[in-house]
Amino acid sequence: MALRQEETLSLARKTTEQEPSQDIIFRSKLADISIPNHLPLIDYIFQRFSGGGDDGGSTTTCLIDGVTGRIFTYADVQITLRRISAGLHRHGIRHGDTVMLLLPNSPEFALSCLALAYLGAISTPANPLFTPPEIAKQAKASATKMIITKPCYVDKLTNLENVLIVCVDEYDIPLPEGCLSFTELTQADENELPKPEISPEDTVLMPFSSGTTGHPKGVMITHKGVVTSTAQKVDGENPHLNFTRDDVIICFLPMFHTYTHNSLMLSAMRAGAAFLILIEPSSCVPDWKFNGQVPD
């Protein structure tokens, strides 16, 4: 036994005395991807729909609501997100503040996320099926100042202090007492808010882990990080996700999950594709109207 230990120690000494090995780097034959991670997220995502003789996306479809059939062009999305940003600012949301998105798949989720990024605020998406303690815990950990949600989830918003509640307007459902209407945000004057100054190092998203190995933890993702991640997927000569303006990307995964709003939604928008939003079966939809028709 002692002999074996001595042989092992001798071999270890010889290994450490050798010169350090040189790193071997394999480079792709394709050109490097240009990553403009100095840009704020919104400037980067809609870069192809601004200036340069482009029509600004006035007729190019960006979002499709699979429930109601609503269609938002790229021009619609850009003007609406600026109006929502102005509305958020009017109600006290500032650069660096956190807003929780407690929403099922919907255009309102996408528009809110984009508006907060434009404002320089932070989105923290949350599962609408969370229990009241789970919602309260994430709200406290992220220092949430506002929650954007639907009327059917308002009863779960307990044990929250100094948090403004915004409700997406529902057909034939009154606005819960004490809540602000989401429509009011969309009707704000976008010219009220000068374009915010945003650093690439500013946090833009704060998703929380599922808690598989412990309690859920918030992950602070910067504008630079999201831009870099998106560029690695859809930019360059040989993108991992070969999305084009002719494509329709179907979204049936939950939008509160970082994979969906990063790998799918933002990648689709950067490429100029249409993003078709399908609602989760477990979400509360009052009358399940699809283009005015109730499905069988």
C-alpha cells in the first residue's frame, strides 16, 4: 500500500513539474458575428425597422393574438410600447424599478416586457398559477413596485405593501377595486417621456429559478446580456435559429419562462418574423372567444 502511494505522489510531482500545456482553439470558417451589445435592448431588437429607408414595420406583422385574432404590426408594437412606457412613468415607475408580470401568454405580456425595457426598468416574470405566498416572496425578493396581471389573479395578491396593481381589461369583467387599467397605460402620450438613457450594464430582466435545488433565486440579466444572447441565435451568416421575415413563430410555451421570451419572442422580433401567441390551457379566459367564435 505504501509503495503504491509513493508511486502516485511521484507521478503527481512529475506532472506538476512539466511545462503548462498550450490551449488549442478551433475557429469556425464562418465570419465572426457582429454583436452590437452597446445598444439598449429595444434599439437592438427593432434596429431593422428604424431608418435606412425601411417603412418602420408599418405593414409587417409582429404579434398575433391567437385568442382574439388581434394583429400588431412592428409599427404598432413600437408606438404602443412607448405609450405604455410613458404611462408607467406617469405612475411612478422609474429607471431601475422592478415590475412583476403575472400574466398568461398574451400580447399584453410582450408589450409590457418591451415597454419596461425601453423605460430602463426591470421585468420579473412570474407564473400566474403561483400561490399567494409564492407571489409575495418573489415580489419582496425583487423589490417589485408594480404588478401587471389579470382580474382573475388579483385575489392572490396578498401581503404586499406599496405595490400598485395594474389589470389587463377583460371583456364584461369590471376592474377590481383599487386597480389601474392597463388600457390607461396604452393611451398615454408617448411624447411625454424623453428617450431614457440606458447603460448596457443595466438590468433588464429578473427571472426566477424554479427552485429545483433550493429556494427560487432571481437572476439579474443585463441589456448587454440579452442582446448578446439574441445575436448569437439569429444574427450572422449561419444563425442557430434561421428565422426570417416570412416566418410565423408559434408560441405555446409559457411566456413567463426565460426560454420563451428570450429564445423565441425576442429572436423572432429581431429577425422580423411574426410571433403567434397561443394561450395556456390552464389560464383563465372568461369566454374563450377565438375570432368571435366559441370553439367546440
